[in-house]
Amino acid sequence: MLNSIEAVMTALRENDDRPYGRQRTVTAEELVDAAEQFDDTAVRAMALLELMEAYEYDGERSKSPVVFARVLKLWDTDQEGFGDWARQQVFWRFKWVATSLLGTPDVPLAAIRRWHEEMRGRYRAAGHGLQPYYAQRFHLAAHLGEDVQDAYELWAGRPRTELSDCHACEIRARAVHHLRQGDDATALDVWRPVLGGEATCAEEPYVSHAQALLPLLRQGRLDEARSSHLVGYRFARGKSGLARSVGLHIEFCALSGNEPRGLELLAENRDLFGVTGDPVSRLDFLTGVEVLIAALARAGHGELTVSGPPGASWTVDTLLAHLRTEADALAARFDTRNGTDTVSGRRRERLARRPLLAEPLALGVRAAAAPELAAVPVVPAVPAREVEPEPEDFTALLLRARELQLVGHPDADRLWTRIDERFTAVAEGDAEGLLGTDAGPLGRLRAELAERRAHAALERGDWEQGAAELLAAGGLYRREGLLGPALAARTRALVAELVREDEEGEEVDEAGEPVTLPEPAIDWAALDAALARAEELAAVEGGAPGITDDDYLIVLQCRAYAAHQELVRALPEPPEQPPAERAARFAAAVTAYREAAAARGSVRRLAVARQYAADAAARQGRTVEAAEELRVAIAELEQAGQPWHTPRAYGLLGQALLQNGEQAEAVEVLHRALAAAARWADESYPFAATYLMAGHASAHVGDTGAAIRALSEAASRFDRKGPEVAEEAARTRLQLADLLTEADRTADAVAVLESVLADAAAGGLGERLVAQARLDLARGLFTLDEDRDAAEEYLRLAAVLEGWTEDLHLRTMVAAEATVALVHADRWEAAHAARARALAAHEQWPQAGPVSAMLRQFARLTAQKEGPAGVESALARLAEADAVRERLEREEPGAETWYPRAAVHYERARVLAVAGDFEEALAEAERAITAYEVGGEQAETPRAEAVRLAAVIEGTDLDRGAAARERLTVAVDRCRAHGLEEAAAILAELRERLAD
């Protein structure tokens, strides 16, 4: 019941702990009503200021002036009733009101200027500096687009005061000014302290991350743009007061080629359409959304279902019309009020922007698994080479396609696609009229198109359809008397099953766990018969009808490929000698293929034979031999003028080099493979796997930035291949998150891991992979001090682990880590329950390290929270930690236990100092120092910290300054001898303080 001042004040404190949002705002409104029943200026002022803050950060900024008018009335009546904090807030929030008035088009300019003068007068009367006043004058000028530079100089040239906006926010305002002047480079330079995390506040650097996205893209600083999006969006997501930032992130997705991601953000923030209390922020949000939706409309996706204002169903076309109507009207209201078209002009400028990159920027996060987003295509890369024009004449087009196909030129695919389109568009009776006399019979064309359909089916992993289309093609060729192509097509059908995408022969069961499939049978009798028939046709004097050297080589390639698959599936792990029969068959098949290709001058087929041999050698650990074979193949292809065949050879060479420990050269070779594949627009090239290898190689050589870029791209490429490779995409993201964490970019890593778990919710990922992602996410959230969310993730993971029958030690570890997170989140009842679970699990599945660390943390935080009243409980936790160590020493006599022993002494010293038992606290600190001695060099840093604690207790609490300084002098020399300069400086500074 809110029937006393104390009850209202308690409720105000509780509300202040809530996150900004509707619940906090509604409660603040109720508390203002409750405070009104008391004739007490302090409680009424506090309630009004709390309500004003709730409006400010919940997208209801336009309501602030009315509330502040009540605050000022109280102030003018009873200034003495305001406490120190409330006094300061009265003057601070003049700026909030100014911003609110400026952002509401119904407020006349004259009223805004009057408010500025009110602010100026009150600041002067109270003796405050006027820099904040000139800041508001600048914001008005920037909004109007009039006298901006003069207003900027009047503000920026003045020294800051105690009522100036925080340093981070002022940096943002300066950066945005330069941005609007068209100077991206200067803006980003000004922004550096904020974007780098040196200058922060409640909303910074997150708001700046959103506003810096466009200049980062335009300046080509793509790694920073990716990071700003991941980190900034996590903070802004779903927050009513940050609708402008959300709109900027959605716009960024459109400009970086990530339209599916933009739609995902739109769906997550659909409720922001209902936030109308901050018109200028709303206009920015609507415009950012419109940039995305208009891009989709231009790409022909007008009927695509998208998220829009709740209460109706929306398509791209209908939402675009709605956005244009509302946002144009809102911008016009501002222009009418302002007497300038600056607001609508900035809106038009944003809407005129187009994607800035040739291909999508890989963000590292999953771009929504919602089915309706599958229709949104990836923006194609701009070709890096001149592409010859297509012949208009159908026969010329067909002959050119056949010519290019013979040498495996990637442009053949484009031409065949066009041939298929034109042939399909012609009525059956008119098909004959398409072909000139040089094109051959219509049946041959039908067979060729069937082969193209077969290749497409095999490419997407549908080997059954691929085999059926190949057999159909063979029949059509044979009907036309083209015996060579018929034999080649039928032989390809024999090995079609071997080309299924998972060469390891694994799939996943309903739980997402891998299951081994039966090895596909290879019909060697049929392959032998095919070879015999090919040799028979090739031996016919004058040549059999339709037989070519390439047809003959295709039969040999199918045999070599089958032998290669048979061999690699039989290789043991680690690599050893394969079964003799399979090794001999592989050697014979590849040798025959190699020799025939060389004899017929087919550099393309010879390179394939070398790649088979190299891959088999690399899998057996003969990486030097493999690399040499591949280098020869690449050289031969280059000399023959067929560089479009080199990407796969380069990719295999990079893999062999990586396997051989030559990571630096592997990085170079793998990027050469990717560049060549992109140049020749080889859509069948395994980009995802190659980027993944490039990421590993870059990480090995210490180039973390390149590794992060490569793994981000690998994950994006896996996404493009569809749900069939969702597991590979998720595993790649786990590796990416590890790299980001190691690079001290935990917020980025958390965003990546959240996307993995969001994808897992849609199904298709294995339980173990999801568990690992959840564990990594929980640890990341804990590192970011998002303790409540971390605890929730730990508890979810613990529930999953309850069903496991192996790796049971994970239950203990997770329970221990969950306990620490719950304690940090101030959820003590749950923390005690988790501690009990951790200790019970430890009895069955010991994990001494995590459990001991948990108990030490529990003790420390108990003493910190409860003070002397918590000492007994804290000491009990430390006794439990000692028991954990003693059990380990009994069960594993050789185990190193110096650290947990020393750490418990250290924590016990801290707890005893809280209790006021300084003599025993000092004794415990000295025991810690002695225990750390056992750890050698690696223990010097924690030992120095134990010395620091001992000196503080000795010199401050026990008033033995001389002894403490002597202790510190010895410790400083020791730290310097071990190269611990930072620790030495800390101890030396303490020594100086104790000398005063």
C-alpha cells in the first residue's frame, strides 16, 4: 500500500531499478498520483522526475514538458524541499524539455526560442555556465538548416560546464555535424573516443554505433561497420526510446546488401510502429524502414509478406504506401513549422541512397530463418571481368555454348541458361525452326538440356533426379545416333550417387545428431563395361558416330572419381595406408585417366586427374607430394590459357599447405582461389568451405581481423546454400564467436551466438551444438555484466544437460557457473539453490576448479552485500572450498592445488577484514602469499595482489605503516625482477600513500 511517504519512496527506488519500458512508465505515472496525497515537496518532486525520465527513455518525450512544468512550479514554490540530486536535475532537464519541444512539430518555433531564453535566464540566475544553452541553440540551427556553422562555433568553442551534456554525447553531436557537412573522415575521427569505448554513458557508444554505420560503409571500413551493427543493434533492439537507432540499423541492412537481415530486424521491432510520443525519432525510424522496403519493391518483391504496424497484414507494396503517406506528412508538418525544407530534404536524401557494396557484407549473424524471407535473393556480385555479349541468333548462341562447354568455360552456364529459356518459350511445333543446319538435330539439343538439368540437380544434392536426367539424356543421344555422348551420360549416371554433398557419408537424425549412412555401392562391372565400350567406339576406323575425345575422357574420369571416392571413404583416422585393393584400383584408374588426357592434349582433364591424386595424397598425410602435384596442375592450366579451372586447384593447394603447417602461404593461396572463382563467376565453387579454411589459416598466423572476415563470409555462404547446411553454418559461427571473444570483442560474439540460438529455435541443429552455443553465450553475457540474462542461459543449459547420459561433468561445471551468475544478478535465493545443486553434482562428477572458484566468488559477494552480518556465511563457503581442494588432493595426489589453496586464504583475509578481525585477516593474507610461492612464475601476479592486501590491512587497519612500506618495497623489487611493471607501479603507489 502506498499510504506513506516511505512506501512511495521505496516504490520509486524499486521502479528506478526496472528497465525502461511500458511497465516502468505506467508505474511512474501511478507513483506521481500516489505522491500527490502528501504535502511533501521532496517526494512529489522525486515522483515527477522519475516520470519524466520514464517518458524520456520510453519514446514518450513529447510528454516531458507538461511534467517539467509541474516540477518548476514546485521549485518556484519550495526550492528548499528539493534534495541535492533533485536540485541538479531541475537545471539538467531544461535540456530535455528543449529537445522535446524541438522534436514535436506542433510546437511553434517561437515557443522553442522562448524556452531557450527561459533556460538562459535561469542558468544565469543560478550561476551556471551557458555552454548548455548554446548547445540547444546549435541543435535548433542544425534542425532548421540555418546559420548552422555559426551556431556550432558558438557552442563548440565554449568550455564545458557541470551541466553540459556528457562528454560522449557531445562527441556524437560534433561528429554528426561533420557528417551532415559531408565530411565522413572527420566525423569518424571525432567519433573515435566513443566508438572505441573510451567515452561512454548510459546510451553510448550504442547510439553512435548506429549513426556511424553509413560513414563507415562509405569509407570502406567494413569490419568496423559490421561490429557497430552487431553491438549497436543488440542494445537498441526493442527499445522505444531508440527507435531512431533501430531505423538506422534497418537502413544499414539495405545499404549493405542484407535485406533478409533488415526484414528480421523489422519483425523484431514491429511494436515501434505504435510509439508516437517522439515525432522526430518516429520520422527517422519510418524513413529507415522505407529505405529497406523501397529497395525490395524496386527488386520486384512487392507481394512479399513483411512485418508492419500491428493489427493488419502487410506486403512490401502496401507497407511502402503506408510509410510514404505517414512519413511524408510528418516531414511536411516539420517543414511547415520550421519554414525550411531541411527535414524533408534529409528524408529525400536517405531515400535516394542505394546499396554501397558490390555484394552483401557478411555480418556473421544468421539472416532470419522465417520462410517468407527465403524469397529475398542475395544481391549478386558485380562481375570482375568483361563478359562477352550473347549472340542474338539462336544457332550461333548454341554453337558458342558448346564451344565454351568443351573447355569448361564458366560462361557456358550463362549461355545454356539463356538457351533453355528461349527453347522453353517456343511452342513445340516451332522448335525445329530455331535450329540452323550447323546446330545438329533437335534431339541433341533436348539431350543437352537434360544434361544441364542433371547437373543442376546434382549441384543441389538431388542425385536421384540427377541420375534420372542423365539416363534420359543418354537415351536422347542414342536415338540421334550420338553414341559417344550417350555413353558419357550413362556413365555419369553410374556415379551420380557419389556426388551427394556430404562426402563423409553422414546425415543427421531427428535430434540433429550425425548418423552414418551405408556407403554408396559402386558398380565396377558396369564401369568396366562402359570403359570397354568407350575403347571399342574409339577404335572404330574413322571414328564411331558422335564419339569424341572428350566423351572417352569423361568415361575415364567417372572411373577415376569412383575410385577416389572409394579410397577416401576407406581411409582410417589418423591417415594410414588404405586397403591395398582400393589403393591399387585408384592408382590404375587415375593413371589411365591422366595418361589419356595427356595423350589427347586435354589440359582440363589432366588437371582434374592431378587433383584426384593430390587430394588422395593429402588425405594420407603426403602433403608435400599433394602440393607439388597441384602446383603443376595450376601451371599447366595457366599455360594452356584456361585460368577458369584454377580455383579448385588453388583451394586444394591451400588445404594441403594448411595441413602441412604452412599457414602464411595457405592464406595467400586460398584468397587467390576465392578471387579466381569470383572473377569467373563459378557459382558451383565451394566458397563457404574455402572461406572457412582461409579463416583458420589467418587465425593461425595471428591475423585475427582477416580470420573474422573470412569466417563471417563462410557463415553467410553456408546460409545461402539453404537449411541443408545449417549445421555447418552454426559451427562456423561458434568458431567466429570464439575468435571475437579472444579479440576482446565479446559484445560482437554474443550477437553471433544469439543468432545461432535463434536459428536453433527453428529446428535442425544438433543438441550438443546448441548446448555449446548456450554455454558460450552465457559466459559472454556474464563478461558483459548482463548477469540476469547470463543466469537464465545457464539455467536453460542445465535443464538440457539433465537428459544427457555422457559428459556428465558438464552438469557440475554449468551449475557452478550458474551460481556465480545468479549471485552477481542479486538473485540470492536462486543462487543458494544452484550452489546446492553444484555441490551435489560435484559429489558424483567432480569438477574441483569450477566449484572452488564458485564458492570463493560466493563468499566474496556475500561479504560485500551483507557486510559483517554476512561474514559467518562467507566463511562457511570458504570452508566448503577448502573441502573441495582436500578431496582433490586425496583422490589425485599429484594434482596441482596451490592456486585454490592460496585463493581461499586470500578471500578469507578479505572476509575477516570486513568482520574487523584484522590480525587474523593479515595472517590469512600472509598464508596466501606463502601458498602462491609454490606456483612459481605463473603465480607472481596473484602473489603481488596478496601482498597488496596484506599491506593495506597492516598499514591502514592495524596502523603499522612502517612494516607495510617495508613489505611493499620488497614486493616492488620482486615484481620488477619478474617484469611485472604494472603490478610494481600499483604497489609503489600504495607505498607512497601509506607514507603520507
